[in-house]
Amino acid sequence: MIRVLLVDDHPVVRAGVRGMLAGEPDVTVAGEAEDGESACRLVAELRPDVVLMDLVLPGLDGAAATARIRAENPATQVVVLTTYDDDADLQRAVAAGAIGYLLKDSPRALLLQSIRCAARGESVLTPAIAARLLTGARRRDARRVELTPREVEVLRGAAAGLANKEIARRLAIGEASVKTHLLHAFGKLEVRDRTAAVLRAMELGLLPKP
């Protein structure tokens, strides 16, 4: 049985989705939440297989709630179910860890298919949504990323597996400076850690590939 948590601040929407899922032998609604904080708490309590998540919620919004749920409960998949199809919303939701993105006017059959796919860990994006994600990725790749020579040197040290203290010693700079250069590089490369920064820099040709 696939256990689903409904997250939407409008009771009539939750009731409508619950009705759409009623009668399915392999899908059941385990609970409902009206905001992001409640959703995170209920996921921890109920351990649903799939969360149907609205993006616009009071307090903690849907993307932030998705990120927290995926970090704290990786076995639970999140499918965004929203009225918004803005590219920025789409990018935020996927970046937060949502495995699927559906609009609220999607047919019942697609909603059920998406829930079942998500429960199996399979991505559920319509062709139109997938195409927009690909276009957005291409646009980001096309943007020129410029690192300073010092940032490249610091990343080269990171790529060699050196700790910040070792990089500082090799470049004859302070350890605090190494951290600053890394943070600046993270921002330019749009990543959160040194491993991702090194891989991204290699992909862009800023560092040689091993």
C-alpha cells in the first residue's frame, strides 16, 4: 500500500485530491497538512511513501519543506502539485529534491501514475516540464563562470584532496583566506560543497579532469 501525505493550505483542494485517490486498492491517504512545518512533522510521524506538496504555503513554503523532508526522511518522495508553472518555481522544487512536478489541473490518471512512479523512486515529469528543465540547465551552462586565479588554485588543491590548512601552507596564505576563496567559488559555481565545486569546475573546463 502506497501511503500519501497531502500538503495544501486549502481544505477544499485536499478534499478534492483525497476524493481522486479514494477507491484505489494500492493508494491511501495517510494524513493531511496545511503548512510546511506541519508537513515536516507529519512526515516524521507517519513515514508516508509520497508527499503531494503545494508550493505556496504559509510559513515554510513548499520548496523549503521539500528540502527538509528529503534531508531528514530520504525514503519519502515528494511530488509537487501546484497551480504554478513558473520556471523559477520549477527549478526551486527540483533543486529541493522533488521527484515530480504536476499541475493541479492534471487528469486523475496522471496523478495516480505519478504517485505510483514516485513510490518506486522514478521521476515523474511530463514531457513539457522535462523540456523546460533541460532548457534551464542549458541556459545555466551557457553562462560564463569566471574564477579568479587564486580561486582556481584553491580548487586545484581541493581536487588533490588537500585540507584547507594544507592548501593554505602550499599557497602561503591564511586558512581563513582559503575558506573565503572556496565560498566565493561555491557561489559562482552554484554549489554547496568542495566536492561539487571541483566536479563543476572540471565540467566547465576550469580544472583539468583526472
